[in-house]
Amino acid sequence: MKYLPISSALFVKNRKKFTAQMKPNAIAVFNSNDIYPISADSTMPFQQHRDIFYLSGVDQEESILILFPDAPYEHQREILFLRETNEHIAIWEGEKLTKERAFEVSGIKTVYWLSDFEKILFELMTYAETMYINTNEHYRQSVETETREARFVKWWKEKYPAHNVAKSNPILQRIRSVKEQEELDLMQTACNITEKGFRRLLSFVKPGVTEYEIEAELIHEFVRNRSKGFAYTPIIASGNNANVLHYIENNQPCHAGDLILLDVAAEYANYSSDLSRTIPVSGRYTDRQKAVYNAVLRVKNEATKLLVPGALWKEYHKEVGKIMTSELLGLGLLDKADVQNENPDWPAYKKYFMHGTSHHLGLDTHDYGLLHEPIKANMVFTVEPGIYIPAEGFGIRLEDNVVVQEKGEPFNLMRNIPIEVEEIENLMNV
Ligand SMILES: [Mn+2]
């Protein structure tokens, strides 16, 4: 891990929030992700399952967490199982968590090796009435492989068919969406690393650079600041590539006069940041580019103000749609008839702005959060309107990450990342 140690107090709090919502006499189990194979003996870099990380801080494969708050004996209420390590294994595999180190990371006193898991689980199951299984109910999930968690759930239910089953996911969605101060600090760090990468670009971009050279500048800056890299696959889209919403080829040269849409951001300690900026290859926006840019910026600023406690997700998007519609009328991209005749299920503005304005942000880039429940303080959202005009050869998206406040406007974690036209032009022309 490149990130600095995180206080175990965060994970202690997170577990308390989870167990407070469990039914009486219930046991919950959480698994690490598998290390996914490529072929032969090569593997993808390990990515910890965000739920076990959130509840324990353990960032290692083949780990299992048990929570059983009503277990008869105190040492059975929180248990970690880890892959066995010793001095010999450390020589080959590098350092893995020892039992002592696992306690420091997680605050969990009872730590066993994985080989003891089935035996200890059996004893606990004889006391428990309900088993909390961890399924993935994220609104955008689409998983084709069987995760280690899913494999375990299958085995667990088959082995213990007489227990009641309950779902961990709604509890996790609810508690993970409201961030603790420690989490906001980690997310601010991720945003600060992203800022360094973006500033580095501003002095690097000029006509003739390729999209992948820009990607290389970013990864260099991210890793040297303790990030493991991009929080999500980066989009570096010059000219009309910006109008392909999920353009990730990043293999084209950037031409004078074009814009580059950058949707690029660093992770830190498994927390995502999520930035979009749109900059001119030549260091100056044309008047038309500037007009569209400032329209997108106004929509972003107005939309941000709507993210307040009690706001409803669907209403929020409707309101942003109205703001966007008025900007598109101002730019001459829509006329009054387009709006009067619009289909309420696919309003006219969607021709130029076809994606959502916001999503939860946290340990996942599209983070947990129950979208049918009102917005709460300390939720973190992206705000990312865009206007895409293939006929004019450019698309513009601007995206910041903001924290909903108890009172007043959201706090912008990206307040220091240049966004005004003048500031970007000045920094590109030093
Ligand atoms: Mn986003």
C-alpha cells in the first residue's frame, strides 16, 4: 500500500454503525475480492472489496470479517480471518498482515488464520438466528463473474439452510453514503493529488501532443503522490472524441483549435475523486467554445446549490434539466418550439446533455447511496453537467466533487482546481 496508515478509529465507528442496524442474534460475514487471473500465471492488480475495507481497513486478499454483536462471548463479536503468514512466507510473498498488525489496522482483537474459519463459523452459527449475506444491489451493478463474496454466500446458505437470511447491502448503502470526517479528509487528499496532475497538464498540453502522453503525465503525478493510480479508466478525448461519452482509447493526436475533454482523477487509499475539465489544445478558447463552456459552468454552479439536506434525487435532476434548457436556449442550440413540443420522458435538453448530473462518490467512483431516500449532510456527490455538440466538433463537461452541508451550499473538495476560462488560459500560457 502506498497510502499512509489510516486510524483504526474510523473502522471501529463504521462497524458500530453497521451492527446498530442488524437484527437481534444475527451474524454477518464479509469477504475480500479474489485476485483475478489474466492467463498463465499473471494476474490483475488486487483491488479490495470496498465493503470489507470499509468495515475493517484490511486491504489484503483472502480475508474474512465476521460481525456478531450478540455473540455470547466478547471475543466472538468481531473476528478477522487472514491468510497465514510467517517469516518464510514473507520472503516469497512480501509482507502480509500479522495478527498484531491486523489489530493495529482494524481495531479487531480476535484474529485467526483462514484455516480455522469453518470450525469457528460452525460454533457461531449454532448461536445465531439470522445470517446477513452481502449481495450487490448497486443501481448500476452488472457483474458477470462470481465474486469471492458471491461464492461464499452460495456455500454458506447451502451449509446452513435453517437460518433466517437478511441483507447487508441496504445497511451498507445507507451508512457508506454518509461520510465520516476521516473519509472526507482522504477524499480531499485524492482531490489534491488530482489537482497536481491537472496543473501539470496545463503547462504540458500544446498542439501535437497525443492523448496518451497526457495520460502518462497524469499517472506519473498520481503515483509519486502515493496514489495507486486512476480512480477509474481515464477519458482523454480531444475534438469530436469528447462526444463519445465513454471514449477510453486515448490514442489520438490533439490538434490546434480543438478542445480536450478530460475525465481523469486519482484514487487515494481506495477513495475516488472524479474530475472533469475541458481545455483548449492551443491554450485559448474560441468565442464559441467560451460561450458553451461558461454555460456549462453556470449549470454546474447552480446545480451544486440544489444539493442540500432533504433534497430528492429525481426532483434535483428535473431542476437541473430546467437550468440546462434555459442555457441551451441562450446558446441557440434549442428554440422555443423544441421545448414546447418536448417529450417529458426525454426532454429536449437531452439531445445535448444525455447523462445524469450527479452520482455518489466514495470508496466506489459510483458509490453506494439509496437514491429514493432524501439527501443528507456529509454525502459526497459529483456535479457534472456537459454540452456535447458533434456538429461543432467539441463537447464540454465540467465536474467537481462536493460535500453536502447541514446548512448552506455544499463544500467543494475541488475548489482549488482551476475552472474559470481566464485562469486556465493564463496557466496554459506561462
Ligand atoms: Mn463522475
